[in-house]
Amino acid sequence: MSRAPRRPPAERRAELSAAARDLALTDGLTAVTMRGVAGRAGVAPALVAHYHPVMDELVASAFTAVVAAELEEVRALLDREDDPTARLAALLRTLLDGTRDDVTLVWVEAWALGRRNEALAAAVRDQMDAWQALLLDVVERGVAAGVFRTEDPAQAAWQLLGMIDGLNAQALVRWGAGGERGPVLAHAVEGLLGLRRGALDAAAAPGAAAES
């Protein structure tokens, strides 16, 4: 391998972190190894070891970079919706339509690898808290508007997060409903939040926002 051109330390470290993130997104967290990151960045493994001597921490930062970016994308999407039911429908649609399975794989591997990588486990807990906070905001807005009915919004948010994670993980091996994840979960969520049957389907229909 040819010698990598010299770069400022901060720039090189950021470059290697970005390579680890991209590798996690395309090939999964298990691919984030010293050799894997070096190959993606086009440098010698020793250079990765120099800038990131603790690989567990690099794996954790790669996980955080991937899932935090998704969270920001989803938050921006939800901010376009004022109606609580439309916000919830948009949330389910974007998380269950199968276009984010690469991120789901990162999550599933992180839950498993986190048993032996405490830095990763801590990152997973932080990101799950962040997702629960986002879902809690969606639920609380609906309750405040008198649209959703639940005695414990926090518990409802945790249940919703668990259902989304479970269905997406199952879909990775094409088990169960597969591509029908959205409709399957919508009916359960309607019951969880006291919505009429079909309310989420109606809110997700083209032109629903304009008609509401």
C-alpha cells in the first residue's frame, strides 16, 4: 500500500471516523475492524491504531454517527407535520417502509456486540433514550391536543419503540409480515393511543394533510 499523504491530526482522525461510519452503514458494525477501516480509508492499519487505539470506542462512535443521523432526519420529517395523527403516521411510515434496513442492521448488531463492548453499550443506551424522547414528544403532543388517549405517555412511547424495533429486526430475515410492517403496527398503535380504527391509514393517505 502506498504511503498515505500527511494530513493534520484532527483531519486524519475525522477521516478515519467517517470511514468507520460508512463501513458500519454499508457492511454492518462487525466490519468496523482496524483492517476494515484502513481498507475503506486507503491507509495502513497502523495509522488507524495510531489515531484510534481503542477499537471499541471507534465502533461506538461509528454506531452513534449512523443512528444519530437517522434520528435527525426523522425529527426534520416530523417537524413538517402539525397534526398529531399525521406526525405519528409519518413516523411509522418512514421507519417501517424498509428503506432504513441498513440502519436497523447497525442497531441489531449493536445490541449484540454491546454485551462485550461497554463503550458501545453506553452509546446504545444514549441513543435509545434519544429515540424514546422523540416518541414521547409525539405522544405527548397528541395527548395535549386531545387526539391521543393514554394514562402513561412515557410507557406508551417505550412500547411503541419496542414494537418498531421488533418488527424491523424480524424483517431483516424476511420473517412475518415483511413489507407489510406499517399496516400491521398501525392497528396496534391505534389501540395503544385510543385512536379510531384506520385513523393512521387515513392520515397517511395522499392529500390527507390538505383535507384536514
